[in-house]
Amino acid sequence: MTVRGYVLIQTEVGRAAAVSELAGAIEGVVGADNVTGPYDVIVRAESGTVDDLGRLVVARLQTIPGITRTVTCPVVHL
């Protein structure tokens, strides 16, 4: 089963486009969109397990320069 999640990202002023581009190039990221509102970028990600999703966020996404905060929202099937 594939675990899907959305990662809501806040960036430094003026860094959203660069963050979105770098995030979109990471394996496991299926989309990275610039948005308006309290978050600047929303990433759609897929992984094999919830732990793998967490590792993707912590080890890969959070290391992108310009990111100030992330909120990870795993998809649930009700």
C-alpha cells in the first residue's frame, strides 16, 4: 500500500518558487505547488510507509534552503 501525504510549507519571503522547484525534484514528491495563504508551497508525496514519509520530510524536504516550517498531513482512508 502506498502512503500519501501533503506537506504544507512556509518559506522565507521570496523563496517559494525556488523551494517548490527543488522539492519537486525529490524522489517521492509527486507534485509541488505554490499557493497563497498561510502556506507558500504544498507538496504531494508518496512513500511505502508512514515512517518513510517522515524520513522524506525530515531528511530531504526540511533541508531545502528557505524553508522555515513544515506541517505534514498523511492521507487517511475512512
